[in-house]
Amino acid sequence: MFSSLNPRLSRRNAIKALAASGLVSASPKPLHANASIESAVAAISTYLESLRKIDGGYAWPGQVKAHLTPAYYAIGCYRALGIEPPKKTSLIDFVWANHPYDVWKRSSRRYIFDYQQIQALAWLGEDVSSFAEKLLSLEKPRGYNKRYETGGNPHFEAEVRHFNSCRVCGLPQPAPVFEEFMQIRRRENGSYNTIPAADGGDGNILNTWFALDALETIGLETDKKSALIRWIRDCQLPNGGFTHQPKPEMGDIDDVAYTWAALRSLAHLGSEATDQGACLSYLHSLFNYDGGFADRPGWHSNPMATYYALESLSVLGAGQLSSIKRPVRKKQKALPAGLKVFSVQIESHGQGSPLETVALAKALGIHLWGAKNAKPGWREEVARLAAADRVPVKFFLADEEYGSLIRIPGMGTYSHIADIMAPAEADIGPSLAKAGPVSWSEFKERRLKPLHAAQGQLNWQFGVHEDVIRLFLDDSLDKPGYSAISTFHFGNIDFATSEPFLHRWRGQIPYIALQDAHGIEPWWFCDQTEGMRTLFLGTEPTWEAWLKALEKNWVAAVRHDYRTHYQTWIHSPSEEITEFITDRELDWRWWDNPNIGRPMVSLVAIRPEDKFEAGVPNTGVALRVRVAHRNSNHGHLKTPLAEFLRLSVNGKQVETDLISVSDTRNPELLVDQYRLYQLPRNAASVTAVAEIRDLSTSQIVRQSIEVTV
């Protein structure tokens, strides 16, 4: 059995007990207290074990790979129930070995992963003293990159979790500067938020609980107790759940995490919700047929929401599972007949070779190609070439409007918030990139209104501040806002791995792969173009069908490349959509498929008028050959995948010039490399053949073209 602290212990004794046990402060009593709740406990345990993977860890629903964060929440669920998790030894091994730090080393969420690993191991009875040296080396809060939040304000939860980690490890309180960091972020009403109180804005219920919990560690209490109790109570909505602050202008919805933070905070302050009965009914409404709990009524279950719900029920009383009713399983609405699977590439290249762009779209089976920040005339040229060659690909606008900033009161000013897509020739209105910081309501009026009028959509790219992202995405549920969430990305193998809270919106907002193309040539970004894509269901591969798929959430993001160790990772809204696309895998799969695959060689004929092509001759016609390489995230050449053998014209081998182009900022890196041969002026119609050796199979590959000079 897991032990829990009695919330009626004195604060001094509780702190002593914490130092010895490494458990969460003032933890509620276990829910598993009498026989009347046995069926609920069994259902919850069955749900959690359905997420268990062969390596001993737990995964998010629909995922093949276990992750530290759902494992942490699953362990917390068992602790709230007062029972030990099954197969404890393998689970301990998993938690020790699976810190997601290496996924994205710049992410401040790694400090939250630190806490989750330490706390999970302590809950499992492990000695966590080996973390002491690392924790004691942190002398001050860590700043945040001003490219992403202009004030450089640190991620609040990541910083205050340092208190929790120290507590679990039985270490002295953190340096006073950490306490100062929190205190300047306390509002007059006693709440806390990301930026200093002097910079304005109300508090946030999650950050308020994190601060109260951290201050308890060092024996401090708020002197704003009455005001803070009123503030928290005012966060309760008529349905019994809580939102993030009283009467918010943005993200005004209930959520189990907000409810958890409110109940924990009120209990910490010796108080309770204004309407306890409504709150209990709300938490019961989150219980799903599968035995898990959802973030909101009617949403999918996940281990994070299940943990928050169980801890919330614990605060309300150890017997609150006794009256819970398992809902009847809802019948799944069948997908319409006639749907097929189509492929869309979002923020792919909008510059470089149009000839190779069309060839890549054809070879990889891409139906819709979103060109990122395309140069004037580029989309028109690739559309012309695709039509001439009868390649069934349509090009659309998929821009990142660099420099756009949105200011959120109490939380800061954020960039990387304006990734848009729209039909190729649509009048979408002006970007706000040079407008300076604007409010979310201003952004919706000035940017989203004309974008939506032109059938355009807004994509969420990334961010690590969970409290901030909740506002952006929750406010997009029933109002104009973000239509899709980026998962697989050029610079991050999976945002849903480094920012695991994104799984919360499964089934509510579509998941996409956002290529976010970098580099000067699509040929040298082919690792990403090949390795990730977005699939959608429709009757035809049109923009209108894509919009309908987004509306219906008939969308899935897929990745399969050397970064996933050639495993197939899928983010989809439901098992039904996953099953639909996997049943039709040969229609879109780009590996081990004779009909779809990455080309190892490019042979094109270029002329003086081909202004977007590299190596164009002053007169006549030149032949250009590129061979496949692994590429960096920014389009630099890395390891060759093929070896150039020869170029023949009308059956005779010709000598080519090797052209290499270095990065102007780092001459040791190549941004382009190709072989060039100028056809003689007296040539008429010729047949050219390029031969290469595929280095993975040793097979000789030939590409031929007919050229009229």
C-alpha cells in the first residue's frame, strides 16, 4: 500500500513527515477506503494498465511509446487510490531510464521532467538522494529565451518545481532568490502568475497552487489568505468545475486541472469550494466508460486528467468514488462512405527548385503542398510545372509570419504564434508582424477575421508554458482561433513528447505535422519531407476537403524515419481514425512501398529563364544532377545516401563539373551541391541518363530525361 499524509497534521509535523517520506505536502487520504468503491477502482486500474507498454512504462492513449509524464501520472493515480501499481520492478526501471531531456535540450520543461522523475521514484519507494548534487547546483531561476517570450520570464511551474524536487530529496530550501522570484509574482489578491505583479494582469490558478505548495516546503504562509480564498472561490463556474481565474477574457472554460489546483489550494488554506456538491458532480461527470477520467465532460480519457480527478476527489473526501457511476458506452458514429486518405505537407519549401519540388511531390504522393513564405512567382511556377507534367498536387500558402507578437496579461508577450495556411491566391489581409504586441482579441479581429474570410486557418506551432498554451488552445475550441496543433516538426522529433500536455486536446483539435521548412532547396530538406506528413480523409484532395477534414477532425500526423528508429508514430484523434488510415497504408506509406518513395537522384534540364533554379546557364540548356543526402534541420548536407557514378548523353558518358555552395555564416557547412553539364549548342533532341548507387542497397539507380535543345 502507498501511505498518505493526514491533511489534519500540523504544518510543522507535516513538514517533518515530508522530509522523511518525500511525499506531496498535505496529501489527501487514499480513495480506496471501503468495499463500495471496489468496482470503480478496478475499472480505473484496468484503464491505466491498458496504457502499459512492454518496457514497463505507461503511454498516452493511442501511442506506441511509453513516456515519463503519463508514467508519473499513472503512479500518482495508484497512490491516490491507496494501492501499489502492478509490475512495480519494471516500472521503477522505466522511470530511472526514461527522462525525456534528450528530446529537446533547450526546453525548460526538462526541469518539470526532473521533478516528475524524482517524485515518481520516491512514490515507488526508491532512494532519490543521487539527484541532490544536481539540485543543489541550481543557484537561481533560469531565464527563458526572449525569442519566444520578449520579457524572458521563466516558466513559472518549471522554477517552483525546484522546491518540490528539493523537498522530495530531503534537501535544504532553495536559495532565497527562488523565494524572491515567487514573491514578486504575487498579486494583491494573493494569486500568482508568470510575470511580476508590477507588470499587470491577474493570477492563474495553476501557478497559484504551485506557489502555495512550494512555499509550504519552506514553512511560509500567505498573508493574503482571505482575499485569496475569495479569488479561488470566484473561479468556480455554474457547472461545478473551476476555470483559471475569475471571469477571464481568454480561455473561459472549466477544466479538471484548474479544479484540482483550486481544491488543493482551498484545502491548503483551510477552506473549501463554495458549492462542494456541484464540484463533486462535475468530477463524476468526467468519468468515462473506459475507466479513465477526462479533462472536460465528454472528452477522451487520459492519465493526466485521471490523476487530477482522483486527487480532487481525495480532497473532497476518501469515499467520493462510492457514488460514481460508470457511463454507458456510446456507439461510435460511422465514418461516411467513400472517404479516402490524402496527404498534405504543411510549411514545406516555398523556394528553391520548382522542378525538384514537383518531382518530390510526385514521388512521395503528396496531394497538397503548403509552401512556406514563398518567393513571388514561385507558387505559380510550381503549379504550372505540375499541370504540364500532370502531377496531381495542389500548392497553397502556408506561411510563418515572423515577428507577430501576442500579449497576455499576467503571462507575458509571445512569438511563434502566427502560422497560417490559405488557398494559394487568397486575399488573407496583412500580417501583424510589424504591428508590435497586440492582445489576443486584437489578433483575432485584425488577423484571424480576414484570414478566415479567405478560407484560411491558423496552426499552433509550439510553446513550453503549459499555462499559456491552455489559454490559446482552449479559447480556440468554440471561437475563432487555432485549427490544428503541431506535433512532428523539423526541429523537434515530436512536440507532443517534449510538451506532453498537448495530449489533452486529443479528439478536440486536430494534430498535424508542421514541416517548417529551412534551407534554400527542397532537395536538401528531404529527410523531413519524406519523414513526416499529415494525412486527412476526404473524397478528393482539394482545399475544401482539407477544411472539412479539419472541421470533422479526420486528420492524423504521421512520422516514420531514422529519428523514430523507423517506427511509425501517429497522432490521431481516435482509434477509429488510426485504424482507417492504417487499413489503407499502401495508399500513403512512403517506406517499403513500390509506388511511393524518396528519389535518390534528381536529373533536370535547366534554361536561362528558369530563375528559381540553381546553376542556370547564360544560354542554351544545362543538365543538373543532385544525389540524396541526409540533411541537417536547416538544410545542410550531411551523410550521402547515394554515390554519383556517371552522366550519359545519347549513350556517351560526359564530364560534369561539381559545384559546392558553402553556408555564408559557416563555410564548413554545405547548403548545396550538384553536378552540371552544358549541352553543346549544336545538340538537338537528346536522351540524358544519370546513374547512381544507392548506398543502403548497393543497387544501381538510373534516371533518364528527354531534352529538346
